[in-house]
Amino acid sequence: MTTTSPVAAPGTLRHQLAEFWGDFSASRGALVGLLFISSMLLIALLAPWIAPHDPALQNREAFLVPPVWHAEGSWTYLLGTDAVGRDVLSRLMFGARYSLSIGAMVVVLSMAVGIFLGLLAGYFRGWVETLITRVMDVVLAFPSLLLALGLVAVLSPGLTSAMIAIAVVQLPYFVRLTRAAVIGEKSREYVTASRLAGASHLRLMFNTLLPNCMAPLIVQATLSFSTAILDIAALGFLGMGVQPPTPEWGAMLANAREFMGSAYWAVTFPGLVILLTVLMINLMGDGLRDALDPKMKRS
Amino acid sequence: MLKFILVKLAQLVPTFLGVTVVAFAFIRLLPGDPILLLAGERGISAERYAQLEAQLGFDRSPLVQYLDFLTGLLHGDLGTSLVTHAPVMDEFMSRFPATMELSFFALLFAVLVGLPAGVIAATKRGSTLDHTLMGISLTGYSMPIFWWGLLLIMLFSSTLGWTPVSGRISYLYFIDTVTGFMTIDTLLAGNWAAFKSALHYLVLPSIVLGTIPMAVIARQTRSSMLEVLGEDYVRTARAKGLSSFRVIMVHTLRNALITVITVIGLQIGVLLAGAILTETIFSWPGIGKWMIDAISRRDYPAVQGGLVLIAFIVMLVNLLVDIAYGVINPRIRY
């Protein structure tokens, strides 16, 4: 059994983590964001057990039932039902699974490819760098949603193509950040030392350089996560994303649009959930940036 | 300076070629055969198919088709729409003013609200007002604008009846198209009531489209202001005994504006992407809605031409922003 002192020695991972947590939790917004996203994640994971109804079940006796606080509302459907009698709350809970998992997949996909390309560009420079940055410039020349729409149209509308399309749109940001960070770090002494010790290109790129370039990438990852959730919903809204009857938030909005005048709840709640989720992730991102950016850090 | 501009222009050429390759490749990869689509449900005979294929040039090798596309592009010819049979360039140009007008008013809203909000937040740093303003702007930044549009329609159009739901002007007025900008055309016609109607129709879509740029501008203004407020020359200005209004407006804001103007210029991509959603919600007859229709109808030449033209506009504006930045801030010229 080992005893640990309350304050870890400077320089150790434990100390760094403690310092990071101190900076991160100094922002109340970041904590609220973390709490909200954690509960959202929990709801998404537990949706099959905690959702009051089957999200696809159409109750013919309950079309457009208003939420519980209306006189005509009922406790069976807390947030009301949509035009074919499906429970809005249950659909929102199941929708969290799609939005969060697609968002996470997009970030993993574009971060992995983006870091790899960025490392190549920043490490080798020369024509490799020129080629990679030029291709990324082309991607950036299109408005993101338009490019994603075009890609989805090419790949045929659906979950996977929406995911790939949004990952491609997010790619340039990871490439640029990684490249800039690598160029900044490459001339530092520890890298030269490692090279003199005989480290291979791959080792230098992934073991020596990459860990020291992660801070801006983590902040970008949260930004990409929230953008991905917005874009997925936008594609769903335009009918180019996840296809009905899947309870995706954007598609729910598109379906409810015709009944906007008579059933505000079917429109209001899916959008509110999208807004809150994106807002909370961005709050977390702001907290992360303050905690990870050495320029902003108090000494 | 001229060298700086020429270098920037030369850098655009490979990117632009890349854009044309992407736009061209996209269309070849789109699922569905455009000729079968043209033929409709009744189908088409093999001879007629070959005839149409030759007529549209789809039977040649992709490389020849691409070079043909590029040559046409340099002459301002983007082919004809498969649906309307009108030149794609004309289709685009007839709708572009509507998008530009909407984007202009959206940006106007964004600057008029975002800039003062950022300045006030920076000068009152750490106060409740600062936190409130930045909370609002982060909310705006996180806004799913398609929902925001529906929400505003439900409140202001359906419930209160203050604003129209869709279109550019009331059907009571018929205005000859001169510039394509409804606000200018109505003024040229001297029809004051029509001008007011056009403005009335612009209010909601502009707010919806301007929300995200507004948030970005407010955040950027605040952080640039805070950076400049820490500079020595600002302290000197204060020490000289200048009024704090003068210190903020003349010494701080003017210098902070350099980065803010760059950020404003870079909103063009955000505006064009947002236009797709905003125009769909408000049935605004601009290029965003046109592109969505073209994609869903598989109108190959229209999608292709639209992609190239939109990317071209974005690149051009970014170039102008770069040049403007070089003019204001000579340190970055190299």
C-alpha cells in the first residue's frame, strides 16, 4: 500500500492533471457544460431502458397531443406527441444516441486523418506540404454545408455518408493546426536530441512531436464535435442526412415543420435540445482552451 | 504592395483548378443517370439514349469532358441546365442578387449588434453585463439557424402577425428587375410602399442569417479590444488624461478593428452556407435554395456550375480580405 501526498510532485502526470483540472474547473460554464454533456451521454446510453415509449411506436389515438402542462396534455406523453402519435420525449432520448455517436465518429475520423496529414506536412515540408495544404485550401474554398451536401448527394443520403461528408469538411482545421504546431516544435532541442539518438521518422513524428502538439488539437476536437452535431442536424433537416423514421433531431424538426402552427412542441423541443447540446459543448471547449492554452495560463 | 497582391493571386490559381476538378468529379460520381432522368418514367429507346448522350457530350472521355468544361468556364459558359434548358450562368446570375441582398443585410445586422456588444463587454470586463453579453453571443454561435428561423416565424409571423413568412416582397407589388436587389429596384421605381414591403420581408431572414456572424464578431471584438487595452500606448493615452470614451473609441477600437475586419470578411463562407438553410426556410429565391433544388433534381451542370461559382466568390472575398489586411497592417506583407 502506498501513501500519496495531497500535492503531487511538479512535472508528474498526476500534477499536470491536477493543474489542468484546477484551471478547467475555475470556469463555472465549463463545469456546467461537462455536467450537461455527461448526463446527455448517460441518457443516450440508457435510452432503451429509461425512455417511456418505443420511439417508433405510432399511437393512432394520440396525434399531436400537447405537452403535460397543457389542459389537453397527459402524463403519458410528457412532451407531447408528433403528427403520427409518437412520443416526442422518447424520440429525443433516442435521438441523442445518433447525434452524439455521429459527432464522436466525425471527430475521431477527421482528427485521425487530419493529424496524420498535418504531421506529414509539418515534418517533411517541401512538396508534401505544398500538396497537402493546397488540397486543404480547395476543401476550405467551399462553404462547409454546401460541400457536405454535395458529398452526401454523391454518396447517397444516409447516416454513413453524412458522417463521412462532415468529417471531410472538418479535416482542414486539424491539418492546419497540426502542421503549425509541428513546425513550431520541430526546431526545439528535445526533438534534435531525439533525432541524434537515432529515432526513426515515425517515432519522431508520433512519439516525440505529436504529444507536444495535442493542446490546440483537443480544443479543436470539442469545436468540431459541436459543429458536427449542428451539421448532422442541418443535413437531417434538409432531408439529406439520417433518413426517417430514425429519430434524429434535425429530421424530427423537418417532419414537424408542417405542423408548426398547430403543434409548437414538435418543433420547439428538438431544436432546443440541439441548441443546448451544442452550447454546452462550446462552453466546455472555452474552459478547455483556458486550461490548455499556455498563453492564457496564470503562472 | 503590387508584388504582395500578385503573389496572392498566383497562389489562387492551383486552388481554383482544384475546385474545378472537385466540381467536375462530383458530378460524374453522383448516383443516377442524368439522361434516364431526362427521359422520365416512360423510359427511352437505345438509339435515342445514344443520340442524347452524344448531344450532351457524355459519350466522350472524362478528360476531354473536363478540358471542355474548363474552356467553357474561361469563356463564362457553364453549360445549360438539364431542367430549365437555360444557361447555368444566367440562372445563377438571376438569383445571386437575392442572396447578396440577404447576406448584406445579415452582415449589417451582425456588425451593428456584434461590434457594440463586443466593445461594451471588453470595457466592462468581468461584470455581469460582460457575462450576459458573452453568454448571449455563445448561444448565438451555437444556434441551429434552421430551428431559429422556424421559431421566429412561429412567434413573429404566425402568432403576432408582424412579419411575412416567405418570399422577397408582397404580391401586391410588381417591380421591374434592374439590379436584382429588391430594395434598390423599388427605390429606382420610386415606389416607396414597395420599398418598405421589401425591407419588411428582409427583417426575419437577415436576423436568422446574421445570428452566427453576429456572435463571432462580438467575441472577436471583445478579445481584440482586451488585447489592445493591455498595450502601452493605451496606458499612455490614459495617463495623458484623455477621456475614457476617447481612449476606447480612438486609441483602442481603431487598432482592435484590424483583426475584427478580417473576421468580418471571413464570414462570407458562413453566410453562403447559412444561406442554404435560411433560403430554404423563408422560400427566398437565391442561390442557396437553387443549389438544393439542383442537387435533389440531379441537374448536373447546375450543381457543377454553382459549386465552381460559389467557391470562386469565397476565394475572391478571402483574397480581398488578405489584401485589405496587408494594407491596414504592413507587418504581414512579405
